[in-house]
Amino acid sequence: YNLRNFAIGGQVDDYPYGGGAGMLLKIEPLVRALAIIQESYSNSYLILLSPQGKTFQQKDVPRLLKQSPNLVFICEIPALAITDALIRAIPGVIPEQSYQQETFTNSQLDFATYTRPVIYEDLK
């Protein structure tokens, strides 16, 4: 969904009330878009990402995958990382062995992993 389609004149952001730098999403187009999504997908689950919220961890992936087939994220940059984590956990997307050995899945800090050749430009 394109939020501009739900905004008056296509304007989806504005300056913060009370001053301050930068721009913020306006509430009106966001609420209109979410209402349409709720009508179209009654079992959708809204996730509003915020630095003040609970920290997303790999252990949250199975719960989110079971929550709803229609997850709606607000705040696109953090949503990209979460979407990547969710997609990688779907069986068949990557080999199961690869998924189970990933640093985030097994909660281990991984060692450096390289491809061949063993020596490249005099570096080993």
C-alpha cells in the first residue's frame, strides 16, 4: 500500500508538533491505510516498530510466523531486517542446516567464514 494514496494531496509527512528537526509521518493517511488493510485482511497483525519498544530477537521469529499470515509493519528500515529474519525461517527458503547453523539462530557469535582460495593476494 502506498500511503500517498491515503493522504490529502499526497502529503504523508509533516514537521513535528511543537518544533524540532526532521519530518514525521502524519497520522491521518496511516490510519486510513490501516483501516483498508484491516477490512481486506481481517486477520492481519500490526507491528509498529519504535526505538522505545521491545527489542526484536531471533527467538521472536517463530511467534511472529504463527501470529498471522498477514503481518503489517510500520517503519520500513527496521521492518526490512525483521522481514529478512522471518523469511529465512520459512522452511524451504534456505536449507535447514544453514538456518540452524546461522549465528542468530543458534545464539552464538560466529567465527570468520571464508570461501576458497585459502590464500588471496598474499593474505591467508
